[in-house]
Amino acid sequence: ADMQIALFEQIGLGQWFRYVTGGLEVLCAILLLVPKTAAIGAALLAVTMVGAIATHLFIIGGRPVPAIVLLLMTGAVAWYRRPVSVCGDK
């Protein structure tokens, strides 16, 4: 966890942001486990990954590849778990 503490210090928002981010990720993981809320959980995680990519590109440097892969994965889950119209309209 020392690496995460240093990473969030480098971001500059303080350690409270580490707790918020971790809590959001756990909440989204729980939402992913429930079929009715999987799309919401995946969409929230996708937004989190966009933030992670931006953080890597503009603040801390490094390679954003893991965050990009996770964005693609959560985007796919959100897309395939989106609510389908009862009427069959697309």
C-alpha cells in the first residue's frame, strides 16, 4: 500500500481521494455482481478508468495501458448489459 500512498500524494488531492476511489471501485464491483445493476457498475467503473487515464497522461506520467484495457473491458460490459427496450426498438 506504500506505493498507492505515494501515488495519491503525487496526484495532489490527498489521501481522502484514495479512500473515495477505493470505495467507488468496491461499490462498482458489487453492482457488477447483480445482473440488474451490472450496466451501472460497469459504466461507473468506465468513468473511473477515464479519470485514471487522464491522471496518467497529465499528472503522474507512466503508461496508461492497464487503465485503457480496463476501460475497454468495462465499456463492453456496460454495452452488453444495457437495458433493452421491451418493444424491441433499438
